[in-house]
Amino acid sequence: MSSRKLVIAIDGPAASGKSTTAGLVAERLGYLHVDTGAMYRAIALKVLRERIGMEEKERIEALMPTTHVALKLRNGALRVFLDGEDVTDAIRTPHVSKAVSPVSGYHEVRRAMVREQRLLGAEGGIVMDGRDIGTVVFPDADLKFFMVAGIEARARRRQEELAAKGTVLPLDAVLIDMRERDARDTGRAEAPLLRADDAIDVDTSAMTIEQQVRLVLDTVSKKLQESEAQ
Ligand code: DC
């Protein structure tokens, strides 16, 4: 494969499979995986810990200059650090999932995270997943994917993910949370979940993770061949 290092953007709603796919694609290409949702989750965790209300925009935005979020690869797995503390597991609770939507809608929060994300991708060799990667963070990304899946399939995946971590919830409760989060993520004024015009659509409802990874890797191979031929 060519030595050119691409910027690959994967956007989509919650539990569409984008982060798992992005992680495996990055591993196989030897690229860095940046799960931007995890970065916003770390901020939401800090807001909860500081006992700041979700509607307190000014107080939340004022946290940003002194808040440090970092992603590091440890033993092959991506770990998330908040002000130096490993919060990888703490950011996956339903409590944080509820708080992250409003927190990620605030301008200063997004500005700080987008700046960090652009720095991480400046040299290429990156697979970044989120909601606004192909539209805002890297509008010139080499490849953009928009992953979707039916809400039932996504809710089931999220339910299984939570159960594996010891939180057992009825499907209906997961569905309600997911609908709420979808509405917030797509309806907000700042950087809403949006498909980039030049994104490749992938419906993962009936796909296995391996099929998703294969599809992305095949597209990457084609892209690299094309750019070598030029
Ligand atoms: O991908 P996730 O479910 O872990 O993302 C958590 C939240 O963060 C999601 O509700 C929307 C927000 N988010 C965002 O606003 N922009 C991104 N690039 C990634 C996530």
C-alpha cells in the first residue's frame, strides 16, 4: 500500500458502529484512531463531577481553558484521559450519555475540541469518528463515510454494550434515550449531525463489524491506488 497517509472521517448517529469500525480500520492501517465522542463525554463527566447544571453554559464554557482531554493507545486499546486521569470506563455510563448531548452543543466546548482534533489529524494517518468530522473538523478529508443503522438495531447494540459492562436496562429505556439523543444531535444549532455531500453512505443495520471494516479498507485501497496513478 502507498505511504500516503490519509485523513478518514466517519460520522453517524449513536451506536451506528462508527467507533468500533474506526478503531479496527485504524489498527489495520497503522493509523491513529480518534473517537471524538469520547472527548465530549470526558467534558460531560467533568461537568457532572463539578456539579454544574447542564443549562449553565457560561460555567461549562469557563471550564475549557483549564481542561485537558487526551487519547492514548495503551496495550492496543484507546484510553481517554481527563486532566491526566484515565476515565475510559467512567465516560460510558448512562448518566454521562445523557449529559453529553447538551454539553457538546456549547460553542466554547466545540471550539476547544475541534482545535485539538485538527492538531491530531494535521499529519494525516488518522481515522476520526464523530458527528461533524466530514463537515466541520476536516471538510477536506480524503475519505468520508456516513454510517447509519435503524434505531432498533442501534438500541439493541447499545443495550448489549451496557450489559457487558454490568448495566442491565430494558430495550424500551435504551430506545427512549437514543431517540432523545438523536433529536438533540441532529436538531442543535451548532455543528449538528449532518451528512457531508461527498460522504459514502453505509447502512450497518444488517452488517457485521468485519463487513464494515472490509468496506472501509477496500475504499481506502482504491483511493490510495488512484492517488498513486495520478
Ligand atoms: O459517539 P458518542 O455517542 O460517544 O458521542 C457522544 C456525544 O457527543 C453525542 O451525543 C454527540 C456528541 N458528539 C458531538 O457533538 N460531536 C462529535 N464529533 C462527536 C460526538
